[in-house]
Amino acid sequence: MANAVHGKTRRKPSDKPMDETQRKILKDVREELVKDMNVDEVSLQMAKSHVFSERDEEKIKSSGLLHERCEIFLDILPRRGEKAFDSFIKALYEVNQPWLAKRLSTEAELSNVR
């Protein structure tokens, strides 16, 4: 799990980066996520699960435009390590966006990522 230091998220040496296939999935479904995702609720869940730092949340909230907040979120997500993808899917379920969670899960299963 990441440690927060002065609003930054620092990965422990045992943390691995997000898998390239997971990054590709995020890229492939990005347009759909930007269009439909409740980024404010999802980023709050990601912070609660310690995937995103306070600084990440502030950066996401800094834009007044919804689609820009989604873009910032999706730019940050792959840099949060190997557990971020599954945490993201869980957060989507928790904020009542199961169709997006299922879309990501299906893509991951098809790619044998998980």
C-alpha cells in the first residue's frame, strides 16, 4: 500500500507498476469512461482506499469541466501501481456504475490480465 507524505503517494519497493495490458484496456475504453464516469465519486473512493493521495484528488478537482477531471483521473490512475486497476473496478461498483466496472472486467478477462 502507498504511504502519503506531504500529499504525495509514495510506492513501497514491493509495489509493482500497473500491467501494460491493464494500461491498454484503460486506453481502449477511455472515451467511454470520460463520457460516463462519475469522476468525483470514483476519485473519492480511490482516495478512501489509499490508491490516490490528497494531492491527486486536488489535481482532479482543480478543473471545472467534468471531462477534464475524468482525463486527469485517467492520466493519474496507471501511475498508482498494480492494485489500482482492481481498486478502480471496485470503486465503480461502489458508486453504482456497474456497467463501467463490468466493461473493464470483461476486457481484463478477455486479455487474461487478472
